[in-house]
Amino acid sequence: MRLKDKIAIVTGAGRNIGEETAKLFVAEGAKVAVVDMDEVNGKAVTDALNAANAGVAIYINANVADEESVKRMIAETVAAFGRIDILVNNVAIS
């Protein structure tokens, strides 16, 4: 439980490395904002994380290339969890 009570934002968490990072963080005790533009994948990851431990994850649809979207991502995370301790900038466009 190395991340017990920490709050993390993981961008690009709807699949691949971001998804696995979010899973690992929750397994280590963190609460996670799962951020992805793909709502279906982002919500699926969030639902899976919350199935094991309700309330450990929220989904945020955000485009990190858009300043207003990033501001909303931060505001929603703080509103849900009270603060941010960790930011993983994993998002990529291919």
C-alpha cells in the first residue's frame, strides 16, 4: 500500500499503459481519476476499478491538448477527492 490515501490523475487511462498504471495505483491504495477521450474505454476501466473497491476511481473525459478541458479535469478531480498528489501524463495520439 505504497500509495495509500494518495490521489492520482492518469491521462490516457482508457487502455494500455495508462489502464495498467491506474490498476496498479489502485492496488497500491490510491484513488484515481481515469482520464481519456474514449468514453467507452474510460468508463469501462473506471467501472472495473470500482467493482473491486467502490469509490476508488472516477472517469473524466478530457482532451489534454485543450486548456479548458485540462482545467475541468483538475477541478473535477479536486471536487471528487479533495486534492491531487500524482499526475501521470500518459496520453498519446497515434
